Amino acid sequence: FDGQVGLANFYAPG
Amino acid sequence: MFEARILQGSILKKVLESIKDLVTDANFECTANGFALQAMDSSHVSLVALMLRSTGFDHYRCDRDVTMGMNLLNMSKMLKCADNDDTITMKADDAGDVVTFMFENPKADKISDFQMKLMDIDTEHLGIPDTEYEATVKMSSNEFQRICRDLSSIGDTVTIAVTKDSVKFTTSGDIGEANITCRRTSDGDMKEEKVKTEEDGEKVHNTKSSEGQNVDIDLQEPVTLTFALRYLNSFCKATSLCENVRLQLSKELPVVVQYLIEDMGYVRFYLAPKIEE
């Protein structure tokens, strides 16, 4: 794990 | 029927050049409000949001909302066939499966039209709430591009630390480390850049902000976040769209990198931060 998270961790679909 | 005519075709060309390497396929949403796009890169780490408002077009008609799925590389190929000073018109029927790009030179004695097949694209749309960011930095877009490019020759990530007086960009890699500090400035102030490497110690460059490289900082809370430089470098392809770039940061939120498109709207890039395990 290089510490990079995805946008889905911050924004919900919609 | 969707029809949108932009006098300064170079704007559309630049917009495409700024996003085509980040996003492969995207749905353009054509509504009465304008021509918009939201799309994530394939790794779902970054997102581009484009808005070209209907009022910014020379002519704009959208009888009903239309979604046009396009391959951005193909769209870019077509728009490259337009000269920078050409007028560009985009046209599509409500139920059609093609979009037409029409290019007209300033003398109106050369008119080209290119038809591109549309695609059905299944994309995930994210709801991005209006957010009050803890730190907003406005700086020269050229300077931001330069910093991202310079730092990426040393490291893969950049830590951006915003305080009330400065914004500091830090990276490190196998060959050493680098810190670039841009002080909050006003006209005629000096900008200081510090580049430190293991080899040559510390160099300090003072350069006059002769190119309008003022740094404005609006701060509620000091913020420090780390991001992958390769995405920021990709965002910087939008540099020619606007003299300034706006960075918005809050703890544990994606950074928003915005380039305004004069009289028309914006292109915004969102990038998720790197977090400690």
C-alpha cells in the first residue's frame, strides 16, 4: 500500500 | 437538437488537451445550462469536472438534455484539425449517434465538418458537495506547473503545506529532497524558492515577481497534505487556459485544482491525497 486512496473514500455516487 | 458555437475554438482545443491523457472515455452532459463533463481517471484517484456555460457560447441551443459519450483521444484528434482561430460548432441530434464538429476560419472561406461516432459509456458519477476549504491558494499557473515539473524530477509525491504566509511544496527521492516555498506576495514583492539537495546543500533563488506571480492565500486553518505528482503534472496541462490556478485544500479531503476559462466556466481537477497507513 503506497498510501494512495481512491475518490470513493471521500465522495458518494450520485 | 444540440448546437453550440464557440468563436474562440482554441479554448475547446486547449480543454481537450488538458484532459485527454487523464480520462479515456467520458460523457458530456449537454443541458440548457451548458456543456459539462465529470469523469474519473481509470484508477479512480482523480476526477475532472468541466463546465462551459451556455452563456459563454456565441450560439447555444439545447432543446432537451443530451448525454454524448465520447472517446477523448478521438475528440482531440478531430479538434486538432481546427486552427486556433477557427470558430467551432458542435451539433448533435437528440437521438443521433454522432456529433458533428464544424470548423470555420475567420475569413469564412474555409468550412470543414467532422463527424465522430458517439459511444455508450457506463460511468460512475460522484456527488461532490459544496465545501468550505481550510486553505485556498491562488498563484500563477505557470509557476505551479514549474514547481510540479521540477519536483517530479526528484520525487514521486509532493507535500503541500499552507500557512497564512506561505505555501511550501516538499518532495524527496533517492537523490535527495527539495523544498520550494512561495511566500504570500503583493505586487513587486520578492518570491523565494529554496531548493535543497544532498549534493549541493541549499540554494536560494530570489526572483522578482515580474510575471505577476503573486500568491494569494485565504486560510482558515493551516493544512498539510501529500499528493502524487504525476496527477498534478497531468492537471498542469490546463495551464494555458488561465494565468492563475486556484488550489483548495482541507484536511483529509481531495485537493481541488481549478483553472477558470474566461467568460465560460472552469475546468476543475480533484485528487485524493496520499494517507499514512
